[in-house]
Amino acid sequence: MSNYGKYAGNISRGKLPYENWNQFYTSYQKSANVLADVQFTLNFVSALYTENIWQDEGLGALGNEFLKILWDVTDSGFDLEQSADRICQYRAKLKNHMDCLLTYTDRYMIYQYVMNCMKYRFEDYDYEDYDDEEFTKELMNYICKDRDQANIRYKTMEVLKALPVRMTRSRFFERVKDGYSVYNGSEMDTLDSFNYMLRGAAMLYTPENMRENFPDLYEYDAHFGKLSYEELDQESFHKEHISLEECIDFLNNQIMGCQVFSEAVNQLYAFILTHEYADSSSGVYQTCRSIAAYARNHIIPGEAEELDEQLTAYLKELEGTQEEKMEELEEADGHFQDICQTTFAVSAPEQTQAEMELIDCLGKLLSTSYFADLDPEIEPATVTEQDINERLGAFRTELEGRLKSMPKLMSRAVMASVIGYLPMNFSDSEELRQYIYNSLSACTNYPEKMALVERLEELMDEDWEQTGG
């Protein structure tokens, strides 16, 4: 049983606050070191055996760069001064890669929407058994059967992005305005995150190095963006559709690889930041070093097919440690947030402030937010109506110009993409049901409707497979 609650309680009551903080800080560093060490070791081994990563030229290069950092850091005795800059540069590189990949994903999903709308121009479809009212009920059941509000929001977003778009542009921009207005009075970073997502969804955002990082995706993006979809015949449609699906498969593999390396480098960085608190005599520490040495000398990344007996034996020694330390730090993080609200935190000396910033940094590194900004958070500005109008005005001006130059199918796809990212402002489930029904019933282009209905059915089938009902 940990003492984090006791330390935090004493700090809140002003009872020997600095002595209790030192105890809290030291305990946190020790737990974080063990968790980072074990998580890194497990994920590192898994990455070595992930063939798709190492077979790809770009991901393989990122992987080899990471291995060079890892072995240099290991040989230096996990020296922070020698490794911090290289790790931060590598994180920044991965973050830029992911920024490009997510931007490409938004664009390729738009092209896929257009292709889906066209599918049944060239294939037979059965419309006789379809009914808008019944299908709306199925979608509402899919969305609302989940009790988790986050899952409900996610499912609603996915449905809205896949529905036929049959609204005027003035009505569309009214919904966009409503979406921006939600952030009035909130913290500025939430508005900026929303604006970033919406610009990506509307194909208005272009990060640095999109062409340099992914030249093939860049060329295909230009190709699909200029393609005359309405003029495709059956043969050319299937050819373009195959190319598009290959690009999307490539994107998914790249994203998976970037996430793997980002998670690993974050955990390595957390381990180095806390290494002075490591218990080098413990069995867990020794096992992790043995696994790293064994991997360095015996495993060729991407070529090993299955774990051998020696590595399996090592990994077995780590069983249960990750879960134990995750539970400890989850409790500690809760108490840390309580400490941050006390007068002790506000008036703490510079060294204590630095220690609190380090704990905050470790929390980010050991979370699933692989690309989180590690700089200390400053007091956020509050969003004003002027802030909203500036971002909304720029977004609307750019998007209106873009939509006017697009074919109807492409402009509808972009509008669907944007709608999927807007905050849900339905007053209740009945209003959502009515919106879904109206979107379906207003679409009288039956080949287009059946293609989008098929995509929505795929969403429901995937959920069924994952949840069992």
C-alpha cells in the first residue's frame, strides 16, 4: 500500500509540507522509473518482432535511428546530458511525421467518401428492402446502446461523417459557426485544437515536410485532388479505387509505426529522467538490462518470427510489475493534482516548482498522448468572441473559395468531413434521430445512398464484432 495519500494530506494541512513533498517526490520518481523501464522493455521487444515496420523503407530508417539512440544511451550509462537533446529532436521528428500522416488521412478519407458515393454506379445494388426509418432506428441503436459518453460521441461523429450531405452551404456554415461558438469562454488551447482539426478536415491545413517525408503520398494526394471523378468509367474507377485503398493501407501502417516509436522513445526518456532513482540491484532492473542486451546481440529487427525460450523466460520475470506500478502512479497522479491546488504549490521555491514540472512531464511521457508538448503549462488565455470570429472568419473565407472550385461530389465529401468534427449540439436523442433521418431521406441519388448505407453498416458490423452485440 502506497503512502501518496498520506503525504498529500499532510501537505494540504501544512504539516511538515517540504518533508512530505520530498517523500512524495522520491516515491513517485522510483515508481515512474520502474514503470518506464518495464513498459519500454515490453514495447521494445514487441516492436522488434513487428515485421511491417522494418520492411518499410521509411519506418525502417526511423527504427534504426531509434536503435542508434538507444544503444548510445545505454553505453553512456543512461546519461541525461548526453541523450536529452537527441531524444527531444527525435520526438519532434516523429511529431512532424504524425502531423503529416494525420493531414493525409483527412484528405484520403475525403477521397474515399467520393469513391464510396460512386461505387454503385458500376455495380448492382438492392434497394427494395431498404427503408430510411428502419435504418435510422438501427443507427440510433448502434449509437445509444453504449453507456460510455465518450463512445457515444465517437460513434455519433463517425455516423455524421458517413451520412449523405444534403444541406445548403449557408446552413452548413451556420453549423460551423455554432461549433466555434461552443468554445466562447473556454481555454484558448481548446479552441486552437478545434480550429486545427477543422482545418485538416476541410483540406485547408498543410504542415511542413509533407512532400519531403512522404513523396508518394504527396503525388497521389495531388492526383486524387484533381481527378475528374464524374468522368470515370467502370475500368478507370476500379483502377483508381485500388490505388486509393493501397494508399490508405500505407497510411495506416505508417501511423502504427510512428505510434510504436513514439511510445518507446517517451518511455525511454522517462526512464532516463528518473534513472538516478533506479534500484540497479533489483531483479526487475537486472532483467530489463538482460533483455536489452539479448535483443542487441541476437535479434535482427523484423526478421525474428517468434520469441525464443531465453527471451520468453526473461519476459516472464516481469509479469505483474507493469500493472502494479500503473496502479501506484494512477493513485499518485490523483494526489499530485490535489497538491497542485494547494497554497504550498503556489508559493513553493524554484527547486520544488521544477520538481513538480518534472512530475507533470513524466505523467505526459507515460500516458497514451504520445505527442504531448512537454513544456511546462502556462496559465491559459480565455477565449473571447473576437478570438472566435477571427478563426471562424478565416476558416469560412478559405473554405468557401475551396468549395466553389470543387465538383459537387468533392464539396459534399469535404462538408461531411467537417460536420464529423463539429461539437454535438443536439438537445436530445430525438433531435439526433431526426437529423439522421433527414440526411438519409433527402438523398434521392440511390446509388450514392446505398454506397454510404453500406459504409454505415460496416461501422455497425465492426462494433458488433468487437463488442459481441
